[in-house]
Amino acid sequence: MQSRKPMTFVADPKAIKEGATTDIYFQRTREVLEKTSSDHVSVVAEAHTYNLPANYSWAVAAGIEEVAWLLEGLPIDVYTVDEGTVFRELSPILSISGRYVDFGVYESALLGILRHASSVATKAARVKILAMDKAVIFFGVRCVHPAISPMVDRSAFIGGCDAVSGVLGAEIIGDRPRGTMPHALVLVVGDQEKAWKYFDSVMPADVPRIALCDTLSDERMESLSAARALGDRLYGVRLDTPSSRRGNMLRILEETRWTLDIHGFKNVRIFLSGGVDEEEIVKLRDRVDGFGVGTSIAFPPSVDIAFDIVEVGGRPFSKRGKLPGRKQVYRCPSFHDFITPFSKVLDRCPKCGERTEALLKPLIQDGKVVRPLPTAKEIRSYVLEQLKTLSSLSEFDKEPTLLG
């Protein structure tokens, strides 16, 4: 076996922009079109999902800014929904018009960006809805390759997480990373109380004192010890009990809260992490002040976004199983969605009479980005505003209405 130096197996941005991160059949298609004088053919292609994960009735569109980066400079026009838009099955979230040879090779990268980011953002939104007014901190960078951890942090944040623990991800978001302490600190120091006090003595005053209280002994007793050790300086305790020791987590939380309260520490908050998902959040949200969620958001059910040609040479044309023709999506404030031919104008909602908005808007025109790109915090606010509306609706259409 030949000796060689180790390397990291990631694509650099230059390779992605050059179209190297693609499936071979797209390169072969471009070659065939160029060598048979078919490279002049103009098409319209759309990205959409026809099948959301089980029990999902909507998803959150994410990755739009990276799409702008990927496709900027190509001689094409791109329309997309705003990043953070809640969308349903059938609804296109992106359309590209131009010569297929100019953008076809980017399909793999385009879908990888949209699908991964949207899946993470959608799961984060579902978690945040269920957590209600309780904080949700994303602890998921350890679950993914470090090269994409900032993207996953950003997607989780715009989907609704209140903060992220990743240092670089938080920097890109424009926020401070949030977190407590690892078990490693307690183990290296060798004593829980010393570890908590060392943390308190070293960390700046603006870092909340949240003690990890499950490393070596009973959660409620470690929590009480931390409260006695740090007094008023203790902001909260975090329970990260492994599944092999967890037992009835609801009862553990109740014991911990009761014990802190009867000893005069009602101000000490309780945070829960470690394998937290939707079911646990619903069951335990009344007993905690916040959740640390990692794997379930970092590795969510996949929002299956596809990319299909729907128009060739100016005429509606698609493979079977898809709706031919370029399309627009209109939405009213009550979240009634309507898919129409792109040329159709729908000013009023046919169901409730309210004003409608066209969701697909210009992002790139002739290779130039023409739409302002919002910050991660602005996108997150937009998502939360939509989720609030959805939560207040007595009825919700799973699919949009088709208006030919």
C-alpha cells in the first residue's frame, strides 16, 4: 500500500462554481448537446417537491442565498421564493430560464443546497413550534462534517432556533454562540463543584452560568449542589442524561424542579438536551425552560426537492408525472395558495377575496443578482411570523389549488 498524506474530502468553492460537483450524466448531456448543435435550446426548469416527509404538510425554503452564489454570472434568469418561505407540495420554489447547456450541469449542486438547507430549516421550525415559548438552542455541529457546519447552523437558526452553539456558524449568522459546558470539563477537573466554580471564575460576566448537572451523580442532587455553590450567580442547570441512565425523564425533571424550589432556588432555570426530538418536547416542555437540540435537526427527514424541465423552446413540455409549463404561486394572508400559469395574474384570492402576492420573484437576471439578500435574523423573523399565522389558522390546505 502506497503511503500518502491524509486529506479532507470536501469540495472547495471554486470546484463547486465550475460545476465539478455534479453527476456525470449532466456533463455527458452538455457534451451531446454541444456536439449535435442542440446547445441553442432554451428551457424553463423548476424546483419543487411532490412528496413531503410523512406527517409534514409544509416545508421551509432555505439555501436561496447559496443558490444566488452558485448561479451568479451565468447567462440565465432565476426566480425564487424569498428565503424562509413556507411552501407546500407541488409548489415551485425556484425556476430557471435559459439555455440548458448553460445551467444543466449545476442541477446536482443546486438540489443539494436547497434540499439539505430546507430539510434542516423545516425540522427546526417544527421543533420551535412545539417548544412554544421555550428556548431552543441548536447543538448540532458535532453531527455533521465540519465543512458544512456553518450552513447547518444557519439553516437551523433561520428555521426558528433561538441560537446556535457553533462558533463559525454564529459568526456567519451575526450572533453570539450559545452553550454551557461539556462533561469533559467536569471529568478533567475531577469534581463537579470545582468545575462549576472554575467556570464561574474564568468566564466573562455576560456568559450565563449554566451548570451541567448529570455527570457523576443524581441530577437533582447535582443541581442543588450547583445552586448552593454558585448562589445567585447560577442562571440555570442543564440535564444531558444519556438514554442508558435516563429512566422517566419527566419525573427526573419534576424532582429537580421541586428540589430547587423547596430550597429557595426558584430562579434557577432548567435546560434539557441529549436526544431531544418532537415527542420529547411535547411531553417535557412544561417542565423545562429550554432545550438543546442536535441530531434530530441536523439529520432531519429529507424534503425531497426535484428539478424538472417544464418548458422547451417556449412551449409547455415536461416528463410524465409533472405539470408542464412555467408557473407562478399566489398566496393570500390566510395562506390560501394557488398555482397558475406564469402569465396569469391573480390579484384576489378566489376563496376569501383577500389580496394575493406572487411568491416567485426575480433573483438573477442575465447573470446578475437583482434582489437584496436579507440577513439570517431577518429570515428567521419572517419564518416565525408565518408559523404564527399557520398556528392561528383553524384550517390549513395541505396542497395549493391549481388554476389553469
